[in-house]
Amino acid sequence: MHCEVRSTGDTSVISLSGRFVFQSHRSFREAYEQALARSDTRVIKVDFGKVEYLDSAALGMLLLLREKVEADRKTVQLSEVKGVVRQVLEVANFHKLFKITS
């Protein structure tokens, strides 16, 4: 999986592409740590527009991100969530934990 971070104002966007699986943990962690390191970041958006697949490890990584973000009094949003990725997140009840947009 490829991660790219860009920031505008108080929002940092982590754009993901490919398969979001256990092997992605290092690149995902580096991306969100980069976003959290910006003192003016209040919102972190994770862009799933180019994600083909995610597994249970990816769900765990999202929960870890949520914990870190909330500890810093910031918010996290999941954007461009479609298809199989949306189904997996809904089955896992992530719509109750995250703001999810398509």
C-alpha cells in the first residue's frame, strides 16, 4: 500500500492506495505520525478512494489511529469510502466510531 500525506489549513489528508493489510502498518503509522506532528492539524482525513481491499489488521490500525487522535483532542474522518471497503467498515460497525463519507 502507498500512503501520501498532504495538509491544508487545519486538515491533514492521508491518501491510501492499494491493499490496506497487515504489511501496511509501518507506512500507515509513519503517515499518521507525520500528520499528528503538525501542530495546526485538527482533523485527519483518511482517503480510501484508491483502496481495493482491507483486512482485520487494517481495522485495528484505524482504531489505534482513533485513540491517538482523540488523545490529542483532534478528530479523524474516513473519506471516499466505497464498495467492498464500505461494506467491511459497516459490518465492523465503524460508522458508529468514525465519520464516514463517500
